[in-house]
Amino acid sequence: METIAPIGSPLNDITVLDLTVALAGPVATLLLAGLGARVIKIENPAGGDPSRDNAPYFGLGGVKLVRERADDISVTAFNRLRNKLGVTLNLKHPRAREVFGDLARKADLVVENFTPGTLDELGVGYEAARRVNPRIVYGSISGFGSDAGPGSPKALDTMIQALSGIMYVSGGEHDPPVRVGLTIADLTAALFGVVGVLAALHQARRTGTGQHVDVSMLGALTALIAGEAYEALEMCGAPVRTGQTVQRLAPFGIYPAKDGHLAICAYTDILAHRLFEVMGRTDLAMDERFRTRDMRVQNYRELDALIAQWTGSETTAQTIATLHSVGIPAAEVRDPKVAVHDPRVVARKETVPMVHPKYGPRLESQYGTSAGIYAMGLPIRFSEATAGFDQPPPELGEHNQRVYGEILGYDANQIAELRAQGVI
């Protein structure tokens, strides 16, 4: 059977039913698709994944905030829907259960991120999938876990950030809570979700029995918070919110320059003393406030002020060159556009150019010729396998014939009947 995955991909013998929407679920299935799984993206024929309508868009005329043409593609949808087979199925239609059952028999894995209980009510939850395929793994990503119960609040990334504590540890000591700019709760849950379903698939291959894999956004992000020493620091009377500095590794943080900011990580005695030398302050190495790491941790505010005074007198490039010359880790603070075009990550396909299936990667716009927008790549390299993204996002229902006809074996009359009844 022809698949969308290249030969030699790690997961090219895995078929995934993608019942996800929004962010956490689609990113999880995107990663599985990048690893070579045949991912069948199931969307509502009435409109599909809401990300298809997320601005900005790109197409003829370049990048735009308002869709102007039918073939304009949402940048968000491009990022999340690549390398997937797109089919439509109205899960609210009574006949959808029958079609879902046929799909589940052919699948190894289901991934969904609906509110807990929603798919059970529709007859396409874990129990329904397990009845037709005892080996199936069914992965659920939700805000608070599948056992949260009915009436649990809808989970959005900002809510989870607020509840997890990450907003409290971001920002300076006297700042209001700071939202992390990246949708870190959704993305963290997606990563843990992939780890979980791959582990369950491995077990199913060994035992012949599938299972339900349940990941909560709150649990995933809070687990990472618990992995740091925030609670212990607070018990010791040390501030938890230290802004641009990692207090326990001082000097370790972000400092101003004439033309921007840079990160300096001089977290050992040797590195700190080298920093003092290039600052022209060798006396600080014997200063009782800064001689050892424990002393620097206690007096990090005074130390940061001295470092900032030095870095602020030079350009970012000059300071970084000086620091690198003596082996001190340092880097400029870059904006996203510069970062995603870094030749190192581009060469490794960790970011990849968005290629419009009709107009290509370079687009004329009101801003001039664009060198291309870059999308998320697969930041994993294999010595003996092929992985990554080489297929554009499918149009809504683009692969109905391939999936329902070729994979499930429905004839033309059956497919036409399902379409006429509003099932697909």
C-alpha cells in the first residue's frame, strides 16, 4: 500500500488516526508524520481544523493578514498539517461510528485532544476503538487529564501557564506575572504525548494489547516546573523570580549591550574569574562577595550590575568575541526571524522553508521579494533513516478517495452515498 512517508522512515509501518484540532494534538501528530507514520487527518466536512483560518496567510501576492484567494494557506495550518492524508468525517453523524470502526481496524494509533468524554459520547472514544482493534493505542491530550470529570474548564495555553507556576517564575522580582511568548504548555504536552504513545506502541508490539495514553497539559508543564529548585529556593528565603538571571548559577543571564542584548553563562569559578579578567576587574576574584559560586549566588544583584555596566559599553559582537576568546559561553539575543534563518538550523533542516504547492517558496508581496517564510522542521537526525516534512498540508478532504477507497476498500457507490448523506 502506498504511503505518504518516504521509505526508510522510523515509523513507516505505523498508521495514525488524527482526531486532533488546535495545537497540542496537531503538533503531536505532525511529529509522528515527520517520523514517517501514515497520519490520516480526520476533519469535519463543514469546515475542518480551525487552524486553516488562522492569520497570517501566504500565497499569490506574498504574506497577508487577510485571506484574499481560495489558495491562500494559513501559516499556522501549514506548520501543523504537513505530511498528513486529509479526509473528512462528520463525527456527529450516526454512520460515522461505522466508518471510524473501519478506520480503527486499519490503524495502530489514535490521537485526540477533545474535551474529555466528547468522543465517548460520539461513539469514537477509546472503548469503541478497542472493541474493533484490541491492539490499538489511543492517545489523549487534554488540559487536566481524562479523569478531570465533566464540567472541567476548557484549557487554553495561557490558562495552563497561569496554573503551572511558569508565569510566576518568569520576569523580574517585582514584575507582574509574565506569559511565556511561545505556547509552551501546548508544545510540552505534545512532546510528552509523542513519548507516551511511542512507548505504548512498543508495548503493544510485545504484548498484543493496546492501551489508553493520557497526557494533561497542566501535568506536563507543572512536571517541568517541579524539576527546578524553585520550591527549595523559596524555603531558603531566596527570590524565585530573578528576571534575566539564573541566580543559582550566577553570573548567568542576559545583559545589555550598545546595540542589543547578550547571554553570558559563566557558572563555574574558573569561568567567573575569566570574566572578571576580561572586564578588567581581577580584584573581583578575591572579593568576598564574588570569590566562590555560593558567594556569587548570594550577591547576584551586585554582580549583575557590574557586568551590565561593562557589557553596556561595547557592541554585542565585540563583547561576544572577547568572551569567546577566553572560552566563556556567550550568545547574542536574536529575534525570531533571524533565529529561524540561522544557516546551522537550516542546513540540518531543523527549520525548513514553506513551499506553497502552487507558487513555490519565494513570493512577491507589498514588502518586496520574500526570501521565504520558515516553518518548523524535525530537529532529530538519524544515521540510518529518513525523516522530515516534504508534503504540503492537504486540502480539506483531499485524500478521501485514497483512504476510503484504497485503504478501506469502499467502492465508488459507497463513497458517493456517504458524501450525499453528509457523513464525509
